[in-house]
Amino acid sequence: MAVDYDEIIRRARSIAPALALNANDCESARQVVPESIHIMVEAGLFRILQPSRVCGYEMSLRAFADTVTIISEACASSGWVLGVVGAHHWCMGAFPEAAQEEIFGDGQDALIAGTLSWQGVATSVDGGYRVSGRWQFGSGVDHSHWVMLGCADAETRTPLVHVVVPRADIEVDDTWHVMGMRGTGSKDVVARDLFVPAHRTIDTRSFFMGRSPHVSRHPTNLYRLPADSILGVLGPTSLLGMARSALRTFVNRTKERRVVVTGARKSEHVPTQIRLAESAGEIQCAELLLHDGLLECERIMADPKYTAEQRTRIKWQGAYATELCRRAVGRLFAGSGAHSIYDESEMQVAFRNINVAANHASLDFDISAEQYGREVLGVKRSG
């Protein structure tokens, strides 16, 4: 059976209740529990953006984005890990065919964790690179088979290559003791003078600009998109799901709440109604911004020539959508009453999760706003 948008959304919705039941266990385990990973793998969700030449679905960004939102609404940890790992499977479309075959060949359900920022270093050697360093925020690394890492030049510290290495070849340092998003297991990974063959590497600059020499070998233009824009617009789709979940929780809880002193129904409190309306509006605006950014990506796919303004606008819309979701949840949390401060409160978990997720580097509000503003105004950086 062919997998289309309707089918993948049907699958996501069908497994969401089971993932929701495991959400607290993910939080306690500080990683997505194996059962939830297995459920998502069996549903084929990690194959959505995987190249079709190696048994992926090579579907639209919108299909992936909407799937991540649905899963994140059920379980923030599962949705985030799906978003990160699934995005890395998209990245593989820019790598040499030999790497794609090695990782996904024969229909393997391989999962790729990692960190795309160039926190480690690489040195060119015969047949490939020597890689060393420590990378933070390896979401889903506990369940991965491979790890994708960004590397800087060992001498100049400028972006050099992105590499893919077997999970067994790197060390995982359990540093993930954090305020929110605890269930993502986003631990540090460490490489010590690790040799990476050339076929599992890609030049960082060409990769991030969507100009890898390998992207033209796919039946679609999906992998010709600029990576920084794609990551900037896909990341917030998880926060959109979290915000929707928080809104639903607030509505359900408020319908039952009464003012302790007077016994009046909290749902009849006009400021509460206004608080809900404003947050719902922000969440809807965030969704519209993200879908517009995804439409812009589709326009670039139709004509892979794109402008710097398009790139920065897509990234900025993702960052602004992130901020809208963060503000919406913060407002709902502030109106949820004293009981929301307890660990078992769904609103407390939502507040912690959204604020931690919004700090992801690709969603940085200030940097994205500056880049977009500079581009539109034609202001060049000095020096």
C-alpha cells in the first residue's frame, strides 16, 4: 500500500493514545521508553523524510511537520525525538549514496541521533577524517544506531564537515539532568580520534545551502532545500503540539475549577476567558506561520534557486512561532492556580517543556530576528 499524507496522519493519530500513556514514564526514565520508540518505528514515522531510494517514503515536509505535531501533543518527548531523528534522516539525502546504503540498505530501520552544530573538530586524513570532541544535546541517542555530528576545522574552527558514525563508536555521557524535556534523553556524546571514511561525510557549507552534489540523484527536490531553514521551520512543529496539549489541559481543568474563597466557577471569570482566548490565538498564529514557511519551502523545491531573504524569512517565522507558543503556555500556566506548581500537574510539565525546547539553537528568537531584519534592510555585517 502506498503511503500518502492521509495514511501517515492516520497512523500518527492511531498510535498517539499509546504514546500518551507512556509520557510520564519517559519523563521518569529521562529518555523515550523503548516501547514508544518501537511503536513509532512500526508505524513508519521515521521513514517520512527518508530517501525513497533506500526504502523511505520521501514525503512532503508538511506531512512530517503535521505528524510531529500530533505526536508531540500526545507526548512531548516522543514528538521531539521523532522530529530530531526524522530530520537527520532528511539530512542523509545530501550524503553520498554509499552512506545511505550502509545505513538504510535492505530496508533497515536505522535511527540517527546527533548534533548538527560543529562542536567537535575534524582533520583531513587519507581516505576521510579524524574526528574528536564533545557534542551536547544528542536527543534520542539511547535508541540510535548512528550519530550525525557537525565538525569544525581543527585549526581555523570554521565549519568543515558533517559526519555519520556508528553509535557503538562514540561514548554517551549522561549529562541530561535538566528542567524540562527530560524524556528526550539529550545526552552528550564524545568522540576520541575517530576515523570516519569519506563516504560518510559531507561538506558543511554545501550541505547547509542545499547544494550537495548528491541531492540531484533523488526523484524529488526535497533534499535541495537549505538545511538551516528546514531545521528552523521543522523544530517548532513539536512545540506547536506541546502548546496545543497545554491549551487542552487548561480548558479541561478550568471547567472544573472553582475559586477557593467564593466558590465561583473559574470558567465564568472574564480575565480567565480572555487569557484563554489570547493564548489560543497565539497558538493558531504559530501554526499559520509554520505552514506558510513550509509552503515557501515547497516553492523552493519547485525552483531550487532561492534568495537569502527567503532563507532568513523561513527561519524567522519558525523562531517567531516558537516564541508565540512559549508565550501562550506561559500565560496559561500563570492562570492555572496554585495546584499547577506540583510535579504531577500537566501544566507544570508543559511549562517546563516549552521553555526548555524554545532554547534550542535553531529556534533562537534574537538571532533569527536580527538575520531577517538585516537581510530585508540590506545591512551588511561590519568586519
